[in-house]
Amino acid sequence: MQTNSDGYRSPCGDFCREGREIIWFVEILMLIKPIHQKIFEKAKPYLRTRKNLIHTKIALGYALELLKREKGQEDVVIPAVLLHDVGWKMIPAHLHLTAFGPNPSNPELAKVHEVEGARIARIILEELHYPPEKTKEICRIIRGHDSRKRPISQSDRIVKDADKLTRYSRKGMAISSDWFHIPRRIHLDFLEEQIGRWFFLAMARNLARAEMDRREKEGKGTLTPALLSDDTNTRRRSSQIGGR
């Protein structure tokens, strides 16, 4: 993990650039509890769409980093991060990019993925005999992780900020560029503008700025398709326009 001048570390750093993604994620998994590893294993089939495996791995890294300094419930935050996007599996892949972005034609599908995600999360957590009160809060967080504007708890703040931080990672930005076909400069300027709007936690804003510094230093080169690889069978949808 890299450290910036303020002492904040990027949980993703240069793992894409160094070709260490698999090693990096194994290391991340070793930091979470066995029960949370079991949750992830049950979530994986639902995450094999829309590049959500990549997204979830990166979000987990940011969540762990935020939990080091912010007062959140680890046993709520980690499962909520691992399960927050499982609902996209219930929506046909060809409709994903119509659900979000600058001009979504089916914006209601974004809410569907939250509702379905909460339903699937409850099934997974109950199968693993997860504590009922924590299951209830996890499902409530998932049901509004995108649409709810005001967080319901500190754990919700951490989940929301970890989710948004993925967009500032090198691989997260590559995925967005693939979806949106946005010129790099415009993309960077947009992300910069959102730092004060998207994030609830000061630490998350600092992490976002640190990632922005890294993206700026990487120059104006095009992010290669290799950075977009996933262990899914999802095809590139370069002809579609959308965003999240």
C-alpha cells in the first residue's frame, strides 16, 4: 500500500500496474474474518457481471482502510461492502448501462438492484447464521447504498465512501472510461469536482485526493484493455453509452 504526504495509504495503489492483483486480493482476504470470507464465496456467483468482482475487491480494500480510523462496525461494513452489488445479477446484462450514467433510459433499474441486492444478501447471511440484528442493518444499508442521500449510520457512511472511492482507483477509472468513452482530462476534472459532494468522511476525501494525484502523475496515456480483465464472461460493451 502506498502512503501519501498526509500519511493516508491507498489500499489499491499500484497493484494493477505491478501485475500483483491476485496477490493483492489474497492479502486483503487474509485480513478479513473467516465468516466474511465465507460471505464473499457465496457472493461471487452474483458478482460475476458488470465487472462487479473487480469493483467489490477494490471497495473492500478502501473499506478496510477507512475502518482503521473511522468508528464503524466491521461486522456490518465488511459484509455490506461484499454484498452491496449482488443485485445486478438479477438484471439482464444488456440493460445494465441503461440504469445509470448521464442520461439513463431505465433509471428505475438502479433501485431494483438495491432491492434485489438486499434480498439476496439476507438469504446469504441467514444461510451462514449471521447475527440477525447485524443482518438487518446490512440489508438496510444495501437497500439504499446508491439512492439514499443521507446515511443511516457511521457504517453506512463507510460503505458509501468505499463504494465511491473505487472510481478514483486506476482500475476503477479504466472501467468507467470503457463504459463512458470519456476523454481522460474530462474524466479527471469530473472526479475532482465530486470529492466535496460525494464523500461523507474526511479520510475518504483525503484518499480520493491522493488517488487523484496518482492518476494525474500517470499522464495522459490511454488505460489499456488489460486493466479491465475480470474472471467473468462479461463481454466488453464498447458500443453502449452509460455510466454509474
